[in-house]
Amino acid sequence: MVKKNKLSQTLNRMFALHPKLIDFDLSRLRLLMKKFNNPQNSLQNVIHIAGTNGKGSTASFLKEILENHKLSVNLYTSPHLINFNERIRINNKLISDEKLIKILEEVEAKNANNPITFFEITTAAAIIAFERQTSDVNIFETGLGGRLDATNILENKKLTIITKISFDHIEFLGNKIDDIAREKAGIFRKNTPVIIAKQKNIKARETLLAFAKKLKNEIIDIENISTNTILGLSGDHQYENASTAYTAAKKILPLMSLSKTKLALKQTTWPGRVYQIRQGKITNYRNNITILDGAHNDDSAYVLNQYLTKQSIGKWNLIIGMLQNRDVKNFVNILKNNINKVFAISIPEIETAYSPNEIIVKLKKIGLEVLPAQNLENALQYAEKDIPLLITGSLYLAGNTLKFNETKID
């Protein structure tokens, strides 16, 4: 507990180093990395993943396949759900508090109070950790966008992957799909192979292909896995993510074992993504299925709706919390035919989250009963035990729910 408190204090100091959470400018991180002799240039077999939806799931499937073939893997993802350490996995284990605090304090000292965003600091910590504890493969997931994302200081890449692109963070990436695709394509490097996942939007795919051709990138065709394959992650959309990961793994390991690959796909976990809560505190409030998902944009709502429809178990109660830069009305409207009633909550400790009353106002004309709840526990008490329950709207809400449920992530 002492180390957790110290880690919390260290992270809070890092958070205060820049007035903005997001400020796209790679020069700050480049300057900081130079003080550490540019460890990003020493990393071997770097796989860089960008996209709107499916980055984390794809990275998880890929990590699992490679590890089942006895390769060691370092993995950097964001955001975390419960503990910050989830962002940095070294050889299949979360970075220890002790190592993380040591690296963050070194970063803090070399940064010397210069303005730098929290994500830039955490990316620096991941790169330093990976350089010090080497692995066969280093997987990096972008935070937001691609071209100006902190992870894009990585130059020596083995492979770049673009997952499905849709509208998200339009205040930063633009409100045209080709603009968003251009930002994602910013992770491409000359003569570096590219894997482009199946795209819903043709224009997005065309933009990505044009960029890849300009840089003389080998474009690797997706090799689809059979839908009879058992996956550890729920939802039909995960077959696309698993296929993308499988294609990437084949580039690293041309002679893969089918049995090891199938086992890897079956045992892949990624909490907060169509995640059924089968144990923990929440089950005390429930007699029926409870699903938790971090969906927060229209595309992920369509995927979620497809999952609910396929379950064929009647209408679901919905507990929703969302950030104010999200279109909660559109999101719920997509799910509407599968929803019985909605319980609106805020997300603890997130200042930019809608209040329950703001959600109610947004959903006023949607044709569903929408009730305010003080918090998650309050909503669980109101929601009928015997009706299936969906908790969604934000990865921050997913993390808060797992924390309330006392779920352990390792």
C-alpha cells in the first residue's frame, strides 16, 4: 500500500506538468528522450498499432499468439482500467510499482519541470522500461490519432497496423474520414510493411492505401481466421481483430503452429470489452447476465448492438456514463431496440463526464425511460435483478466498474 500511495503521488506530480491533457507536439518528448540517449532507437521488432476501434483487442490477440510461440513481448496500451501499471506489460507481467516509480522519478528529474503532457511522460516511461528489459517484440498502441501521437517518436518499426477507423475525437483529428485516416497513417514509415484491417469506410481505406504506396510500403493482405475458431473475447467483431493479429503474427513468425495459435486466441483476455461479470461484488445485485463494455462511439455502439441482438434474451437495462465530448443521444439511439430502460450516472473523478441530469436532457426525446442514479451502486440497486444488464459508455466507467467489483487485472 505504501508503494501504491507513492506511485499515486508521483503520477499526480506528472499530471501537473502541463495545463492541457492533450497538446500535440512531439518536440517535448524528443528533447526528453535525447537526455536518455534516445532509447526508442534501440528497441527491436517494434509493432505500432493505430486505429479508432479494436487497437487493444488486436494487440492482446497478437501478444498472446507470439507468447504461445515462446517469444517474449513488451506491450504498451492505454488507458488503464484500474491501475496505471496495466499500461506497461513487460514479458507478460505488469510493470512493478517499484520499477515504475524509479523510472518515473528519473524522467521527472531529467525533464526538470519543463511542460510535458501526462501521456508523453508515460510513453517515455514505457520506452525506457522496454529498453532496460528487452524482449523479442515490442508492441505499442497509439493513444490518440497517430501522426502526432507521443508513440510516434518510434522510428525503427518492423510493422505498422491500422485497425478499423471511424469518427472519434473529431475536435483533434477532424470531422472528415479521410482527415482521420491521414492522421492514423502518420505512423507509417518508408519501406515498412503495413497491415490495414477491414474498413467500414471505403474512403478511409483508399486514403490509407495511398499513403502506404507513397512510402513504398508492402501492404499485407488480411488472412481471415475461421469463425469456427474459439476466441477468448466475445462479439463477432473480434474475429476481425483476431484476423488482423494473426496476419501480423505470421509476418513475425512465418512458420506458426496451428494448435498454439488456436490456444492463444482462445485464452486471450482484455477486460472491459464485451466482458461478462461472473464474479465479484456486482453479482450480489444480479440474478441475470451483466455485460460491461468500454464502447464510447457510434461504431462501437453498432458492434455492441449486434452482440445484444444475437443474445436473443429480451431487452436489457442500460447503465450509462459518458464524457461530454461524446454524442450520448446517437449512442443510445443505436442500442434503443434492445433497451428496456436507462439509468444515467456520472463517472467518479472525471470532471469532463456528463452529470446524470445532462444525460437525461440529451435523451429526452429518444422514447426510453431514463432515470438518474447517484452512482453505480445506486443504479445497480434500482435495476431489476432478473433483467439482463449492460454497463457502457466509457472506458473510464469500465475501469470504475471493475474497481467497484473488486476485479483484479494482472
